[in-house]
Amino acid sequence: MTRLPPTTLLRAAASVRAALQRVTGRMVPPEVALLELASGFMASRTLFAVAELGVADVLADGPRSPAEVAAVLGTDPDATHRLLRACAAWGVFHEGPDGRFALTPAAGRLRSGTADSMRDVVLMLGHPDYQQVWGGLAGSVRTGAPVAEHALGRSLWEHLDHDPAFGATFDDAMSRLTALDWPTVAAVYDFSRFSTIADVGGGHGQLLALMLSAAPTARGILLEREAVARRAEELLRTAGVLDRVRIQPGSFFDAAPDDADLYVLRRVLHDFDDEQAAAVLTTLHSHMPDGATLLVVESVVPTGNAPHLAKALDLDMMVFVGGRERTDAEWRTLLTSTGFEPPRIVPTLSSVSLLESSPRRSS
């Protein structure tokens, strides 16, 4: 497991970073600040090009000149130099006095096939299809409805099935983001006290495999749509936990396991509006045995002007699927209105929090 710095140190660092951003914002003329914000797409598209071309892989064995990188990639030497130079200004790659470029820690995360790689996430976020949907944000604000179907010609879920290449990139990015959150989740929650863990809407089983690694005597259940569940077997086998897992194809709108003592929903409910999210929770409530625990792993949007990734992810949910990120009060209302006890909310050092609850039974 990744070793985390002390919680107090990381929170202090986050506070200092936010304070510096506020101070910088006051020192920069507002028109300059707006220009920098509006130019943010350039960084996203540049990182996408670096990931798509595989530049970081070429530099894995040591510094190279732009001409040497271009020779390996089959790209234009001058254009390659300009790409590397732009990235180096952001701390992605470093140009030495001899004009050769080397990996930085950030650039190292753009390599492919490494345990800490973020390449698939960058490829997803910078993909033209993903960017095209975000281009319709104003339309989503006008109507309150998602614009993915208009931008892509079909819903996001249908598009992932229609375009296998983008679907694979999306799936790999989701698995990486699950693994990215995991150390912060495992640091604050004990999974070993449960005997049967049900991952509801658990995708390819990445989170379930991690939870079972933290609970070596527990068994697991993966509830997922059949098309997705079929692809989970390989990941679970590779993780060495397949023999402890029951894969249960189905939709969480109308089915759930009846025999678990921990039910986990990780970034499932934010895909839906309140009515649909309530339907998922109501189904779960009807299947959960007495004494079972519900663990919702989601962002909690902070109040005020504090920076938080959830505030941008909320727009992401809006344009793609019509879902939403929720505040503390909104989560409490959603859970209690569907028959659950008021949740215990446990923050983590990542953008997610853990909302622990249990079904409220009538006396």
C-alpha cells in the first residue's frame, strides 16, 4: 500500500496552497487572471498529445535531445522541441543546460504500464469526445439537462459500447482513479471486520479486489451489468481474489445481493439525479439484512469558496449524465429519505469522503 504523509501535514499543505492561490489571485490583475483561466485548455490538450504520442516512455531510460525523441516517435524535431519546452514550463519534463529533456516526477506519471501511471486518465480527459461534451456546458446550464447525447449522438454509456477504443480508455482511467483514491480510503476505514463485501455497481472489480486484499478472510460480491461484469473476471483473477468472489450480473435499480454485511457504492450515486439515486438506495435498503452497513464513497461538496475538485466534477456529472455531486446536507437528506440512518461522514485526504450508514428499521 502507498505510504501516506501524516494527515495533519497534508491538510496543512493544502491550506497553505489554497492561501497562496488566493494571495496570487489578488496580486494579478483580474483580466490576466481570466486569461490564465481561459487558457487552461492548452495545458489539457498538450498533456493529451504527450500521452498519445508516448513521449514519456521515450525518456524513461534517461535524458534525450528533442531530435532523438523525434527520431524514436517519428515526429517533427522542431515541433517535438516546442512540445517539450511548453511542458517543461509546467514542470512536466525538465530541459537541462545541454538542451536535453528529462523526466520529472510529474512526467514519470505519463509513462505507460507503470503502477503509478496517470496516462490513461490524461487520455480520457483530453480525448476529443470528452472535450466535445464539455463544449456544450452552456447548453446544459440553459436546460439543466446533460448534453452528451447531443454531442456524441448517443448517451455516454451507449457511446462507450459503440467505440471500444474510447471505452477501453475510459475503463482503464476509472480503474486508475479507483486505485488513486484507495490508500486514502484504507487509511481511515477498517474493511477487515466484514465477512462479505458487496461492491454494488463495481465496474471491473478494481475496488472489490483492493477491499478484499484489506480483508483477507472476507468474501466478495460484484453486482454489475452483464456486459461489464464479464470483463471483471480477468482483473479479479490477476488480483488473486477471484476464488473469493461471486459475480452477480444485474442492475442496481432492481437487484442487489441479500447476503452481505457491507454494501459499497463508490461514485455510483453521483451519476444520477436525486430521484434516480433514491431508487438505487431504496432497492439496496430492501435487500440489506439486519445489521448490514452501507458505505457510500463519494465527494462531499464543501460550502463557501474553498477550492475542491468536487465543484468541477459536479459540472462533469451535469454535462455527461445529468448527475450531481452533493453537499453534506444533501447527502443526509438523500440517505434519510430512503430509509437509512443519518450517515457518519469520514473525510479522506483525496477528493472523496466515506458516508457510513445502515438501514433504519421500523420498530
